Amino acid sequence: MIKASMFFAMAMLSLSITTQATADVTGNRARGMATLDVITGGDTKRRLDTLTDIAPELGEWIVDFAYGDVVSRPGLDLRSRELATVAALTALGNAQPQLKSHIGGALNAGCTPQEILEVIIQMAVYAGFPASLNGISAAREVFNARGINAASQTDD
Amino acid sequence: MIKASMFFAMAMLSLSITTQATADVTGNRARGMATLDVITGGDTKRRLDTLTDIAPELGEWIVDFAYGDVVSRPGLDLRSRELATVAALTALGNAQPQLKSHIGGALNAGCTPQEILEVIIQMAVYAGFPASLNGISAAREVFNARGINAASQTDD
Amino acid sequence: MIKASMFFAMAMLSLSITTQATADVTGNRARGMATLDVITGGDTKRRLDTLTDIAPELGEWIVDFAYGDVVSRPGLDLRSRELATVAALTALGNAQPQLKSHIGGALNAGCTPQEILEVIIQMAVYAGFPASLNGISAAREVFNARGINAASQTDD
Amino acid sequence: MIKASMFFAMAMLSLSITTQATADVTGNRARGMATLDVITGGDTKRRLDTLTDIAPELGEWIVDFAYGDVVSRPGLDLRSRELATVAALTALGNAQPQLKSHIGGALNAGCTPQEILEVIIQMAVYAGFPASLNGISAAREVFNARGINAASQTDD
Amino acid sequence: MIKASMFFAMAMLSLSITTQATADVTGNRARGMATLDVITGGDTKRRLDTLTDIAPELGEWIVDFAYGDVVSRPGLDLRSRELATVAALTALGNAQPQLKSHIGGALNAGCTPQEILEVIIQMAVYAGFPASLNGISAAREVFNARGINAASQTDD
Amino acid sequence: MIKASMFFAMAMLSLSITTQATADVTGNRARGMATLDVITGGDTKRRLDTLTDIAPELGEWIVDFAYGDVVSRPGLDLRSRELATVAALTALGNAQPQLKSHIGGALNAGCTPQEILEVIIQMAVYAGFPASLNGISAAREVFNARGINAASQTDD
């Protein structure tokens, strides 16, 4: 899981890479950036910048509310949270870009490729085979881009 | 989590309560019943019986395929699987009876009420507040029926 | 709106039982009413009346467009159309009242209870077990109200 | 539309009925409560209290983020926002309690019953007749509870 | 089907720019074409022609029913209708081509880019951030194709 | 997994053209392969192989459970089953690759192009025009790849 030291390193890093972080390290913005940096592997700012041209406030809410308020909550570890998100987006089946982001995010949060595949495969039961198959396609794409050999991830 | 001894006790129990279990304890039927018995708290047979009048094969597939093949797979622990299912059903928002079953199943599999609430609350980010609020209603109902005091489950 | 005299004329017509509107019924309104009367078993007017207080035009479009233009088309028989609708509403999982109506409509159009159950059961593959289970609940309710013994409808 | 005087009256009221409002009237909490009070007709606190037992933070985010950050934004009037929400929840079809709340909210924000019905009826085009019919049922229930005679709201 | 001569008559009529069909345009076909021409910016015929090869009747229903019967109704202005449609399609998240069409349609009906963005952003609350983010992508694409500088459309 | 020799045996079997598995094919695997070979036109093995690298068990369940247990059941003919699947996937609108597969599958199972179009068109009533239009796009693509002239398939 996320080691405390790594978490603080990320928090420190996020302070240096965002001009919007408030002075208070305990605030939503810093906490959201720190959590996002774990999920994105440090790529948070670049991703948020894609929203700057058209809906910058959406990016701010993603940091402050979605990740600062919600996903950073202490009651559940980030690995379980990312698996839950992968499950939900696979089942909904209408948000492939975000599903790919969170498959990557789950890996960055410390999930193994097998754990991610297990969640996606399980959705065949709860949302049908098409949803699961499209989740598998998303996973293959993310794994390939990272050089992960999916073939060796599950053994039946 | 599921203790090995409990697992085997359940497997034994399931052998006695189903006439359909094959002799081979490693088969889908027995494995599915054992996993279902953990999730339902031993109430599997009664629940399957509700399908006997109209679609008994659906009940068999739930045991053999859904829980024998998929949910029993070793690559992810049952607690994480139940949280993933709660996430998916909360996000889909169109299967309240099954969401309640799996909130109960998550508790039976060893999840704390707080972990379940965290997953449901998190869905506000990925599927919107209405989905999350209806998930909370389902959780309240399940918790109340079990005498769980939800009020003390989260601390912000 | 729909005149009572026309309604009875249509009801008589539908008694000559065709699962498709006959060629001599030219207008949308008459064709829609004829098809609806097959589906509702002659209960069309009462059902449309439930919309009169609040959205009568919705009722008119259901007759003229949905059933007069679309469902009455000659390219596919009414039985197959009702099974397709049962499939879609089971998969969507968010329109139980309409699903029940069309399970009844499928019976009225000449589908057997078993055929209807097969379609609902099949949705476990394409939309997941929860969707299929809730479809089964809808079918049980409709079958019970009609005194259909579901237990004898499928044999595995 | 919302008269400025009514808005400020609501803002003042909200300051007195919440113990959580910060001193700064321009903050999210106060703004969210003021907007919510328009939508709920002053019933905000009671509704939020239904979450206190189990997920109080969800209630806080509804005030601070959903209504303080998003719905209070100046770029679109509250009437149009409530109609957009009624459209979305009708189309999704899986959140009837929230749909009813927002039909009431649209009325409170100054929409006429006819405007609300028009949006719900329009969803027949974009999400199908079942979604629209279930939206009409929700509207009938809300209108009836308020003594609104729906029959006189549309003229075709 | 739609005669070219009638199309040009309608196109001329629509040039007299009304966001609502005038009273003297009585039939569904003419009213639907007039409303569609406002939404498509006069590009209706070309778009309908894309259906001629495979499902021409679908195109006719879009004109006669969807826009002639429903969207042309006088009870709500076309701007509000288009915003409602953008809200619904953003929330559903499974119809990107149509979402883009209606973002363009909203602009053609007189909505400002900011109003459209506000509705899409608002869907983060009711359908989750992924739905909203994918709606933003659709808007960016439409705005870019029209040379609209989205960056200056919202101010927080 | 599925042995090539068995695959060819099955392919031969399917040549004796039945839209239903014959009684002598007893096991799930063989029955599933036989049904899949009708649907895929003998292309089953190649399609399953696309899953071998990442989720081979998903491919096995598709054969054994989805097609061996469910879709091969005798209570409904394969043509009706494929039309039901096309209806469901068109309505859901979030699984275009699978919708295309099943439009091809419906053709292979003996449905006419017109019957398939009728089901897709009908979904405009139950799931809205956007779902239907995107289903039409999927059908056009499949028909074009097979040299089917869609223009001559419907006559209004």
C-alpha cells in the first residue's frame, strides 16, 4: 500500500507543482493533489491542464472535492477504492477514458494486474459479459502501454 | 477475512444442505455453495428456493457459474470482491434488491460497516449524488435490520 | 382524443385476431389502437385514460407513433417484437412497470410463458444476473396474476 | 424567477437554521444552503438531517460542493438548472426519489408545472417512452401533493 | 419522403428565424423541419439523407414525431429544450454523436457556450464526474469546429 | 482450453445446420461451441483467442456458460434469441463492439437484414432515438462489410 513516507513525499511534491495549493497542507487542495499524484503517478498537473481551456473549475473540484474530500478519506485504503472505481466504471460501460485512467490508477496505488483483472472479470456476473469484455479491452490497452505481460497475470 | 476453518465448515455444511452437490468437493457446485454461504450467512438454500418455482436453472448458474466459477476465484479476496460488487450496484442504481443483498454479503464476508459506507459514498464522485444517496438508503435498511448503529461508523 | 365508438370498432377488429394490423386499417391511430389492443388484451383505453389528467399527448403519441408507426410495421411479427421489448426492458432494469406490461403483452401476442422466461434468463449473459433476477420477479408477478403456473414452464 | 429579495431572505434564513454556516456569507456553505433553501422551499435542514445518522459528510458535500460550488454558479439561472436536472433524472430512470425532489425543486425555483411536464415529455424522444412515463408518474405524485391540477397544465 | 421543394420552402421560412414554429405552419412535417432547421442551422436535409440508405422511416419519425410533435410544442422555448437534451445525453453518457449534435443545436437555438458548459458541468453532481468530463470533451470538439474560444466562456 | 481438433469437429457438426444444438451433443463445451459457431459463422476460435492473452477463463465461460448453458437452451429458437440480444444491446447503448457481433450473429442465425433493422428501429420507442440511431450505425457497418444492400431491406 501507500507508504506514509511516499505519501508525504507526494504531498511535498504536489506543493511544488501546483500554484494553487493553499499554505495549509491539511486542506482539501493539498490532500486531493497528494492522492491524485499517487493515482496518476505524478501526472496530475498535466491532466488537470487539459481542462484549463474550457472548464477549469471542474479540475478544481476534482482535486478539492473528489480527491481531497472523498477519495482521501481514511476509512478505506486507496487500493480498495481504486478497485471499487474500476468495478463501477466497468459496470456502467459508458466512460472508457476514465476506466483506463483508473486501471492505471489502481496499478499506481499498488494493485496487482491480476487483482484488477479479477474485478473486471467479476463484472460479467453483475453487469453482463459485454461490460466485462470492454473492461478487459481497456485493461489490455493500459497494460500494453506499461509493458505488463497480462498473459501471466491470471492462472485459472 | 474468511478463515480456512470457517471455509471448510461452510463447504461441509453446503454438502449437507444441497442434494445437487457433486461428490467432488472441488467442483463448481460445492465451491459456489461454500462461497454463497459465507456471503448469505448460511441462508443460501432458502434464497435459491425462491427461484425454484419459475427459473431454477438461474439459481443453478448463480451457484455453479457466478459463485463457483467467478467469485470463488483465488486472485482476489472475498471482502474486496463484495466491495467491488457494492460499488457496481450502487453506480448502476437499477438493482436495489441485489444491492441490499450484497451490503449484507459484504458484512458477512468481514467488511466493516464503515468500509461499505465509504464505497457507497465514493460513488457520488463516479456516478453522481442520487446513485450514492440511494445506496445509502439501502445500507441504512440493511444496517437497521441487523441492529448496526450506522451513526458511529464514520468519523469525518 | 380517441372516441369510444372508434375504440369498440377497433376492439371488434382485434377480435378477428391478427398479430399484425391488417392492410385495410390505414391510419396511424386505428393501426396503433389495433396493435395496442392485441398487446393489452383490449385494455388500451383504460390505460391511456391514466394519462389524460396530466399528459394526454403522450398517450396519443403512444397510439399514433409508438404503436401506429413503429410496432405495427409489417417487417417483424408482433411476438418477436414483444420479446425484443421484454429483452430491452429487462436489460435496462429501470422501467419495471413497463416491463410488467410487456410481459403481459407478450403473452397476449401469443408468446408462451416459457419463451418469455427464456428471454429474461438470457439477459443474465448480456446485462448481468441482477437485471435478469429483477426481470424474473416481474414475470412471476404477471404470471401469478393470470394464474399461470410458472413452475411447469421451463424444463432444463 | 427568483427575486433578489427572496434570495436574500432565504440566505438570511439559512444562516439562522444551520449551525455549520461560516461567518463569511460568501462561502460555499452559506451559498449552498441559500440555493438549497430555494429548491427545497426552506426544508433543507430537515432533509439533510436524514443523512446525519449514517453519512453526514454526504450531506455536507451536497451543501458545500453540489449546491455551494456547482448549482449556485452565476452562469445559468436556477430555473434552467432545475429543468436540466429533471431532464437528466428522467432520462436515467434510476433515481425516482431524487427526481421527485427536483420536480418539487423546479416548482420552488419558479418553473411552471407545464414547463416541467414539457421536459419530462420531451425525454420520450431521447430516452424512450418508459423513462418519460415514469417521469410523468413522479410529476403526478408531486403535483397531487401540492394540490396542482395537472389536467390544466398542457394544452395540445 | 421529404420533397426538396418543400425543404427549400421550409428553409426560407426558417430564415425568418423563430425559435418556435409559427401558427400557420400546421402539419407535423413542416413544423418538424422548421424546428430541425433552427437546431441544425439549415443542415437538416443532409443529415436526414444519411439515414435514407438504411432506415428512411427513422428520419421521417425524427421530423414528424420527435421535432414536429414533441420539440416544437409551444410550452417551453427551444433554448431550454436544447439545454435539457444536452443535460440528458451528458448524464446517459452513451450517445456521444447525438450529444455533439445537440451541443451544436443548443448554440444554433441561441444558447451561449457558457450556458451549455454550465449544464454539462452540473451533471457532475447528478451523474458523476466521468459523465461530465466526457460531456466537456464533446463540447470542446464542437466549440473548436466553430472557432469558439471556450477559454473565455466561464469565469469562476 | 478448446482444442483445435474439437473445434473442427464442432465446425463440421454445425455444418449439418441446426440453429439449435442437437440432442447428442451433451456437454456444455461442445454445445456452446456449436451454438457459437452458428453465431460467428465458424469464427469462434479466432475470437476466443483474442482473450487468451489476458482473460482466457472469460472465453471459457462464454463457451460453457453463456452459450453452452444459456443461449443453447431449447425453449427459444436462436433467431429469436439473437434478435433479443440485438434489442438489449441497442437499448443499453454502451457495448457497440458486441452489438456489431450480434448483428452479424443474427444474420448468421438466419435473421433477415430487415428483421434486424426492425428491432433496432423499434428501440427508438423504448430507449430513445439516440440509442436507435447508434444501433443503425452499427448495422450499416456490419451490412456494408458483408455487401448487404441495406437500402432494399425495408419498405415503408
